Amino acid sequence: MRAVEILYSRGIGEEVKALGIDVVAVEPGAFPTYVFNDAQFANGASRSNGYGAVAQMPQKMGEVLGQLFGSSQAPNPKDVADAILDLVKMPADTRSMRVIVGNLNGGPVKAMNEECFRHRQGILAAFGLA
């Protein structure tokens, strides 16, 4: 679902850019919110065995996140609000199309975003839109 949201925000962003409107996808990483309290995992060996090691991923991720959220390194949900406020304060047409918030997904996702931006610029230039 996240990929669809990103593609949608990019498409809308290109459409309204000429009107002076910036569209930014704010992508928070994992934060200690109520969502994690309601996590559900597959039950029943007959169902989960069919998925092999993949069936264990949600629970393992939940355990790792639980340890992170219980530590002094736990991300603060206020960081998301602060990132949005920073975007609002930026001059028009200087905002990135995607902003990652949180230290859990930063490095690899940031590198991917930069690579996508580089290719996007090339495509726009090829069509005379850059």
C-alpha cells in the first residue's frame, strides 16, 4: 500500500506543481504507538507452516521493535510533527517529494530515495520538463 501512496503523491505533485503547490510524502518509520499493541499474528500450525520462515517474520519484527520501544533509543512520535512543521516553514519549491522520519529506516531508504530522485530528474529532463 505504501508504494501506491508514494506513486499517487508523486503523480499529484507533478500535476499541481505548476500551481505552486508542493506535495510531500512524509514517511514515518516505526514509532511506539497503539498500533503495535493491536498486532495480530498467524495462529494455527497448519496455516503458518505453509509460509515457512516468512510466517515468523511479523513476530520477530514485533520482538525487535518491542525491545527498541522499551529502550532509551525509542523514537518519539513528536518527531513526525516536527518534520511536518519543518516542511511548512520551508520556502515553496524547495521541499523534497519524500521525507523519512525516524532512525529505524533511514540509511537504506534514504539511499533509495536519492537514487529515485536522480532517475526522476533524468526522465523529466528527457521530456523537457526539468
